[in-house]
Amino acid sequence: MMLWILCRTFAGMTTIGTLLIFAAAIVLMVVAIARWKVHPFLAIMGTAILLAVLLGVPYADIPDVIGKGFGGVFSGIALVIILGTLIGSVLEHTDGAVALARAVERVVGKRHPRLAMMLIGWIVSIPVFCDSGFVLVSPIGKSLAHRSGTSPVPLMLALAAGLFASHVFIPPTPGPVAAAGMVGLENNLLLVIGMGIVISLLSLIPAYFFAGHIGKRVQAAEPTSDVLATEDEHHCSATLAFLPIVLPIVLMALGSVAALMNIPTDVAAVFTFLGKPSIALIIALLSCLPLLMQQKMTGQFYDITQSSLKTAGPIIFITAAGGVLGAVVVASGFVDIIKESGNSLKVLGVVFPFLIAAILKSAQGSSTVAITTTASMMGMFSDSGSMMNALGFTTPLAATLVVMAIGAGAMTVSHANDSYFWVVSGFGGIKAGDGYRTMTLMTLIMGITAIALIALVAALLL
């Protein structure tokens, strides 16, 4: 009890004290998740409540702060996360993801197999989680390597890079969607998607050459015959598989155009309505029905929905816990301290959220947890009491670059505490001992490249 009182007094008296308590709480959260195996939801919630008490938030106000932070996620982006996850599950269960992969392979696979696998991964992971995407698509890469008589390692690394890039940068993947909503960009998802496409593709350039370079120096594990026997054509239509990905982007684009151009009010209202992220994704989900009917899987849609809700649930609740942490950061007056130190922190610019996300990613493994937790700390760009505002990120473009910086941090780096690390090693024919030479180093290169590009854009445009 005495220590408790001392901490509150220390925080109230000095800026350094508040910063030290905040840093210690974040370290405690990371240790709880990474070492003590506490579920991220409980670890983030516990950290938020502890910070609220230690940083002097009045006890009577803490329940309201928790409710505001938690409920904000459900009123904002929870539906978008659910819909995005459900669309990805439909593509996964109907072999739509494999049809997308086959379509790209037919276009560029024969002459440029490494490029084909990278583009396949990049497309597939927009709606499908990177872990699931790798499991689904890796047999195609091994088959392609088998036909060309080359090592599968460069192709598997290229696939892993493509999947990872869109996983951390491009909505409607849950992590980027959650980050966009938490910084106040839920109605500007098209801007986030566009910037995410550019940054993710540019970050793949060094990964492409690295995969080719290291792939020649790493011996592949022995492939199994059933993995290579994946030549059977999937009867799923690639056109129907592409529709749920392309349609919401087109609708959001129309909504943005309607808001900018001189269009009759009634027509503009319709386009604006259709361009709202939740509405666009509902329509995209409806566009999955022809795919389900073609595969004769409409009777399984209930089970697909059920499994999708089980997948989306933990993400939403972790994001909501992050919302509580963000609300505590604001209520505790921590943002005022950031404003006092604004000049020194502003020098870091977008590197600041990158470093927070990178520390969280490297410490506990999950990119989604790193993204949502960091975004919750940053708060909304339109909120004068948020850390975003204190650091000078007060426009939609600035907020978008922060989301990109968080995504770059969330890929830096993948190693032994990351499930994706083991998925790539296990299903990619890469020996576990070579994982650090391949996957870890490649994600480091991608993350550093991405944040360098983001910082350059920020310097030129902000």
C-alpha cells in the first residue's frame, strides 16, 4: 500500500516520474504476454487499470474511462473486423484463395516463379490471415519449384514476404483496419488502403532480392511427395474470388469521389453510403454468395460464419482492451507530458510509433497485438487530448502515415515467439535452425525499408 501511495505521489510530482511509471507498465505488459503467457486481452486491460491508478486518475472516474475506451471499439470498427474476417474465411474454405494464387501463377509463374509467389502472397493476404494464407498457398510454390527443378526456399520466402506485407499494411486485414479506426480514419479507409498498397509493394523490393540471395545459401528440407502432388486444377472461379477484394475498394473509391466532386446531392448520398467501410464490406460479403453456390457450400455458410466469429472475437477484444489503454493515457494527463516534451519527440516523427510497435512485436510475437496496442496509445488525430495531436499528427494524411509506421514496426521482426515464423519454417521446407537467417533477417530488412520510405514521405508531405 505504501508503494502504491509513493508511485501516485511520484507520478504527480514529476514529469520523469510519470514517464518512468508509464515505461515500467509497458515493460510489465510485455513480460506478462511474452514470458508469463498471460492472454494479451488480460495483460493490456490489467496494464490500463494499473496505469490509471498509478497516474492519478480519480478512482470514481476509472470505470467510466474503461467503459468509454472499451465501447468505442464496438461502436466503431468491430463490425469491419468481423466482416473482413468472414470474407477471408469464405475465400479460404471455398478454395478462392487458391484460385487467386493459380490465376497469378498462370500470368507470371513460368518465367518469374519468385515474383509470382510474392504477388500471390500479397494478394491472398489482403483478405486472408498470413498464417492461413501460407498454409493454403505454399504447396503451389513447392509444386512450381519442383517443375522448374529449383530450390523451394527462395519461393517460400518470397511468398512469406508477400503475405506479411499486406497483412500489416492493407485493410481489411484486421490489424490495419483496427489501427485506422483507432486513429480516427474509419471513414478514410481508402486512403489507408492506397498508402498501404504503395508502402507494402515498395517494401517487397529488397525482400525479393534477399529471398533470391539467401535462398541459394540455405538448404531446403526434404519435400514430401503429397505436397508436390498439387497439380490438380481447382474449379473455383478466380473472377468470383477476386470480386470480394476488388468490390469494396471500388465502392470506397466511389464514396471518396462523390465527396470531392460536384455530384447531385441524391446521387452523392448514395455513393457516400455505399462507400462507408461497413456497407462496402457487407456488399463484398454478399458478393461471396456466387462463390459459395459455385462450390456447393451454401449449406456450410453457417459453420464458416461461426468459425469466423471465433477468429474475429479475440482480435476485437484485444483491440477493445487497447482502446481502454488509450483512454487511460488521455485521462491520466500523460498526453500533457508528451506535449511538454513535444519538441524532442517530434524530432522522431513517424519513427516514434514505429519503435513502440517494433518493441511490442519483437517482445511478444503477434503483429496484430503490436498494431492495436500502439494505435490505442496514439489515439485519434482529431482529438486535441491525444498523443497523435501532441506529436503534431493532426491531418488524415499524417494519421495514415502513422498507421503505416505502426505496420512497419509490427513486422520488425518475426522470430521464435511468432507463430508465423514457425508456419513459414514448417510448411515452407525451411529448417528451423535457418529461420533466423531467412525469415527474421528478411522481416528486419522489410521493416527498416518501410519506415525509411514512410519517414521520407512524411518529410516531403507533412
